[in-house]
Amino acid sequence: MKNNFKIAVPKSGGLQFKGIWRVQLFENGVQVFDHEQDNIIVDNAIVHMAHGYGPADFDMLHVGTAPFPSTPTTAQIALDQDYYPAGYSTTHTQIDVPAGTFSFQKKASLPAGTFTANTTLTEAGLFTSDSSPVMLNRILFTPSIQITPLQAAFITTTIQIRRV
């Protein structure tokens, strides 16, 4: 699905892409973990965004449980091992930012009980779909995130594009 969002390449200077991931864990309504980390923006997604893909197209936030995930690079197109938790929802928010900057945020909510056993989340990525997706960004969680069946998780990625 394409929309009217396009990245115009400036005649001079360039564009800067920045991504931030945040993971929050709650148990019985009490926050027990909060972690924020920068990430890798994938080259393939930048090309797709230049050809009309926009924030609304990147709707699938996946988490991965690979025991030894590879180091993220800008050339990657997939996570090492996807984990598709049942019943999670993703929301999209456009953030007001200074002129010359565009920012959007995706947030996945995984209610308590999503994970039926203690699970180690090692990576995450933002994609266009579950089938033949384009990956926008990827994070390798440092440290890895331990989640129990009693914990709810909120995973947020914020993408910022600005002229430099």
C-alpha cells in the first residue's frame, strides 16, 4: 500500500534518519522495567520510502527470540528469528516536531499472558507486513529483555527524518 508521503531529496545537504526503541514491562500495573536504545535504519526501507512508502505502511512490529542474533546492519531485511505473539496491537502516532523534521511512532501492546513461558527478547523490527515485508529498522536489545507470562509489554519505536 502506497500513500502520498514522499521523501524529497534536498538539492544540497542530505537527510538524517534516526530511530529509537523503548521497551516497558509492567506486572500487576506496576512498571518493573524501562529501557530505551537507538537502532539501525535499514537502507532498503529508505529506498522504499523515497518511492512512496510512508508511516502507515510500516504496521508490523515484530519481536525476536534468537539466542545469538547477528549484529544489525543497514543491509538486513529480516530478524534472525521472529516471534509472533498472539493478540498484540500496533498503534501509529505522528509527532509534532520542528520544521524540516518528520517523526512518527509505532507502539505494540502485548498484554500479560502473551508469553506463556519466561521468554528472552533479543531483537525487534518494524515491517510493512507479515508476508514478504520491507523492514524499516532493527534493534538488537542490549541487554536482552527477560519477560514472564505475568508481565505486559509496551514496545515503541520512534522514527525521525530531518534535513541536514
